[in-house]
Amino acid sequence: MIIFATALTALNHPAASQSLFSLYSPLGIPLRSGSGQSLSFCGTGAGIGNDFFGLTNNPANLGISGRTTFSSAVSGELLTLDDVESATRHLDMHLRLFSLTIPIGAFGALGVSFEPYSTANIRFRLMQKIAIDGMFADTAELGLIGSGGAITWQAGWGYTIRKVLRVGIAYRRFSFNRSMTEITRMHGSLHGRLLDSSRTSFSTNGVRVGLQAPVNKLTVGLSGDYFFINRARTDRVISGTRDTVDLTASERYYFKPPPSLTAGLSWQFNPRWFAACDIGATLWERFYSEIEPVRTLHDAWHVSGGVQFIPAPELLTPKLYEIIQYRAGLRYTGLPEADGTEMAATIAVGLPMQSNDALFDVIFEYAQRRDRRFERYRENMFSLKLGINGARKWYQSNKENY
């Protein structure tokens, strides 16, 4: 299973479904990733202590790990771009998570993970008539094709201090690649085509830290990350077939992704009911690029939460339907532009296998992106996410309790 998931990771494209709103974000549309339960809760997890989470939502979560755990999640998405006059649909599938945690006894646990950070996919086409001498004589075809996004790799360590405080720290590798091509094609007396293509590549290092404090049935968590400034490169090529001169240019400049901070808590009401919530922000006002167009970016706040219900978790010989984990979640996320928002809702089930050493998650999500400046346009997304989680305890304590 691990070899198969690693191969998927190597072949996976970092981006997800298309979004015209990605034009207004320097890194594209942010994505919410995580293990199956976190995705069931719309990305909630900073305050959840669950060894299947690894270091994805909070590196301090590594402090509870007493067994080797593996988590992976994939997502299939159907995105509908709606305006008043027409609608287009796009289907995509991609990897959402690969995570591995290995305990090292009294020294805590080590973990690695891969997660997509954002998507910059876009495909747009517009046909427009051009008037010459008061008559519509030519047609202009305008197209925009973009692909890419950002991904992150993490490697971290977590430890529990006297069973009252979990701490974690992780190295984070951030990579961003985006290709964008603008196509202008004229039909008629002005027949011709102009291509304006650019490719941006950027990589940097970052650090992520986290804390979790369990108090009886309550767990409180705090997680944040910070990326360092580095140089990016953009290559641009302009070529045409009518009265144009081909142009090739390359530019290097300083670039810095935004930091983020999330606080969360979870509450185990009883063995049957569990709830969690997160609140945080991506600090886009601290994003930096030497060549980014002058515009105001705003800190993007997000709020999410979820509940879980298990019918009969304490039975010694339960039937499968009695230990299925039924879940639901909600999320509100702001986009870097002040008027852009994303809202989502999920329903999900977690199917335990092999005495809770394995868990299979099935998540259905509906999300909608809107911007108050474009009241005639919205993006509706239906997605099916599948999560696979496995665990194995490779050692056994010598102490016997009777």
C-alpha cells in the first residue's frame, strides 16, 4: 500500500479543479487537505488528537503516536462554472494526502507528509464580434489557459511532555509552479494569432510548529507555519503570426509565501459523540513579491467544524453498522481578495477494519465560491474523497497488567 501511494504521489499533478478566482490569488485557490476525519470535518484538525492525522493539521499530534500509521486520501471533483448565460463543467481527480508516522519510543515520533497547497488551473474562452465602420466584420477569440499550483512536503518530530502538553516541529518544503498562456485569435480581415505564455517556478523552505494540550475530554491546539523569502523565476514568450515581433524574456525576483496560524479544540462528549472546530487565518498581507501587480490583498480567515457519531462503540462484538463513524462538517473560507469567499459542507462515513488498525473513509463535499464583485458568476463543486488509513504496533510492552 505504501509503495503504491508513493508512486501516486510521484506522478500526481499538484493542482485540482479549475477556478477563475485563481486569477486574483498569487498562488491560486488555497486547498484544504488532511486525513479522512479531517476532510470529513472540512479540514478541521488543529485540536484533534488522532494518530492517523500524523503531522498534517498540527505537528504536535505526532506526540500521541504509539504505532506506525499511514494515511492517504484522493479526491474526484466535478466543478461547474455558472454565469447567467451559460455553464461549463470540469472533472478532475488528484491526491490530497500522503502521510507516514513512525514512533521512536521514549523520544516521541517522526513523521513525513505530502499535501497540495493550492491550485492555479484555469481554462477560459470568449468569442467577441468586432465592429469595423459600424458593421460587425471580424470575430476575436480570446482564450486563457493556466495550470499548476503549490505543493508542500513536510518532515517533523513530536513529543509529549508529562502527558499534559504535546509539542511538534516540522521542516516544510514549498514548491510552486504555474504556466499561463493568453491566446488572441482574429477571424476575418484581421486574421492572425498572438500567444503570450509565461511560466513561474519557485521553491523555498519553511518551518511549522504546534502545541496540543489535552484536559480531560477537551483538547486545545495551536499550529502555525512560516516560509522564508527566496528567488522565483518567470520566463515569458510572446509570439504571433501577424505584424508581431517574437519576444523572449526571463526575470528573477524575490518571492515569499504568506504565513498562517490556526487554533482549534475538540471535545469528546462521550464514546458516541465527538466534535471539533478550528479558526485561523492565512496572512496574505505579509505575502511579498517584487513583481506582483499592485493590488490590496487581505488576510483570509477560515472557520470550520464537524461532529462525529458512533452508534455503539463499546460493544465487545459489534456489527459493522454499530461502529461506523458517521460525520458531518461545515467550513467558511475567505480568499485573498476581500470580496471572495468559499463555503463548504460535508457528510461522511468512516468504516473501521481490523479492530481499528485500519479505517476507510468516504466523504461527500459540496462547496461554492463567490465574489461580491461578480454577482452573475459562481463556482459550484461536488467532490467524492476516499481516505485509507492503516496502523501497526511493531513492539509490545513487557509489562503485564491483571
